[in-house]
Amino acid sequence: MKNIIRDPGPLENFFIPRNVIHRERQFRDIFSSVILPLRSCIGSTAFIYGQSGTGKTVTVRQIMEKERDLHIFYENAISITSFKKVMGDLAASFGISIEGKISYESVFRLMQRVNNKQVLLIVDEALNLIRSDFEGLYSLMRSGELFGTSIGILIISVDNPALHLSAQDMRKLGIFNEIKFDRYTRNQILDILSSRASISLYGGSYSDEILSQIASLCEKSGSARMGIEILQKSAFGAQYRGADAIDLEDVRAAAAMINPFITESKLMELDFREILLLQSVCQNLINEGECTMESLSRSMAVNAEIHGIKQPDTAFIYRAIRHLETLDIVESRLESFGPGKGVRKKVYVNDVPVEVLMKKIQEISGRL
Ligand SMILES: Nc1ncnc2c1ncn2[C@@H]1O[C@H](COP(=O)(O)OP(=O)(O)O)[C@@H](O)[C@H]1O
Ligand SMILES: [Mg+2]
């Protein structure tokens, strides 16, 4: 039996590396905006955002391991629809069960009584929660001062929340701390891959060329997750072949395997209206061979009617297209009608063939 993989653990999604590299600024910002104030009993909130795979979760996980003197409660909010539920779960982490109606006040009072540690609440994958329960978020952020208990709050999402809130909500929120996780550069991904390969694969089973090739494939997405997944699948592929080392063909096969999964996880971050819009984009591309903003608003209006939801306005369509662009699902380009004849915006689908995307959308909307 030839050997490639020494320890599969570090190639798994849940693995927490000892060192999180290239995130020094983000660590510093989290400390100065939330952790240090908390130590002086000042509550504050920071919004952490960045594309999938940019190290948000792993960064806060590392903070959790280091800051043992705080009571840290972490919640993944992907399928949670209200901040009250998060508060109920936070209370439960103190061993307090709050039955029936949860008020923020009751949770804060009980926390004060039970625990003398400062509380840091981390809500991960929170974009849909922010959008569906802004009032809950706002009350939570204000509760500290209202009830005389200060907690630190980190709200993590894939996009800047400012782009998903109304102007009125933004005014209410006032100034807030925002900490952006940029896409990793190719070289940063290469560093992350090198350190991950060194603890999971046998020396000699991979080369610099292989790691560079994987890093190049991830350059556009800037996602370390994508890099590690390709590394993992390449390693399993080579091992399965009985080879001594990973070769470029293993990398190509691995990359082809993970694309549909990436698309699917991106789709899970969209709300129903955005899914409908994306479906409208696909319909235009399939039926007309192109998708202009005008044809898009027409087919979106039809789809909205079919599903009995509010007619989307132009502002919504532009905002949603922007969101789809930040997720790298679509790309929009301005195209000229010819010299002096003006331009129009057209939308294209990235990543996967339109038919494949359409099929994924239908699978997902069946689950919504
Ligand atoms: N700076 C880093 N150093 C080491 N590993 C990293 C780093 N950033 C991300 N990773 C790895 O990449 C994967 C995705 O990171 P994660 O924190 O889950 O991203 P996000 O939460 O932003 O989607 C994880 O396997 C994580 O261990
Ligand atoms: Mg995450």
C-alpha cells in the first residue's frame, strides 16, 4: 500500500489549525473593538464579514480557545430566524432554561446572577438572521446599556450588513465596528496549503508545483476552504490510484469534483427573492441567450407573481445582483451599443453551466 495521507484530520472542515496566518489585522481589530472594552465592562458589537473561506470562523474559534477568562457562547445561525432564539440558547449555556416567552431583560438579569465572567456572544453565518430580524438585533445591541450588563457581540456574515439593511435601519444602528476579511491572495492560500499539507500528508507525496497549482485555482475565489478541499480530494485520489505522489491530473479531477458543492453552498446563503432572481437570470440566458437588466426585471416580475410575493423594485434587483456578484455566482458587464449610442448592463453566470445552476436552484427552492 502506497502512502499519501498521514493524518486526514487536518484536511477536514472542522479542523482548527494551531496557527491562523495572515489574519493579524483582523485579530487586532476584534481585540480593540470588542475584547478589550469588554474587559473594562464596556459592551460593544462588531460586524465581521467576508466571502466564504476567508477564515472568519477559524479566527473566532481561535479567540475562543485563547480567551478562557470570558464566557464565550458561539452559535451558528444559518437556520435560526430570530435573535430571541439565540438569547434562549445563550441562557441555556449558563444552565438557565427559559421557557415560553424570552425577554432580553430576563436573560440579562439571569446572566448577571449566575455568572461573574464577562460574556462574549458570537453569532456566525448571520446574514439571513440580520435581514429577517433587524429589530431583534437592534434590541440585543441596546440591551446591555438598558439593563446594566455589558456583553460583547461578534456578528459574522458573508457580506457587509450595510448592503442588506434599509437606510432607516442603518440610521438606527448609527456607527458600528466593521471588520472585513478580504479574499486571500494566491500566495496567502499557498502558505495555508503548505502548512496544512505538512501536517496531513507524507513528505514526498506532494510538491511545491502541486500546491501552487491548487493555489492558482483558488485565486479568483480567494477561499482557503476551496484550496483545502482540492488538496484533500487530490490526496485521496492519488491514494486511491496507489500512487506515490499527487500529480496534476489528481488536482484537476479534484477541482472538477468540488465546483458543484461550492455552488450549492453559495445558494444556501440567498433568500427566497434572490433565488427567484437568479432563476430569472438563468431563464433569460437559456431562452434568449442573454440577460439584460430590462429583460431581467420583466421575468422577475412574472416569477414574483407566480409565487405571490411582492413585486421587486429596481433597487432590489440591483442590490441582489450585487450580492450574487460578491458570491461570484453571476457577473455583470456594461456593453456598448456602438459609438455614442449608450451602454446597457448584461448579466452572465459564472462557475458552472447555466443548466447545471438551474437544476441546483430547482432542488434548493423545493426545500425552501
Ligand atoms: N488564516 C488561515 N490559516 C490557516 N487555515 C485557514 C486560514 N483561513 C482559513 N483557513 C482554513 O480554511 C477553511 C475555511 O476557513 P473558515 O474559517 O471556515 O472560513 P469562513 O468562516 O470565512 O467561511 C478552514 O478549513 C480553515 O481551517
Ligand atoms: Mg464560517
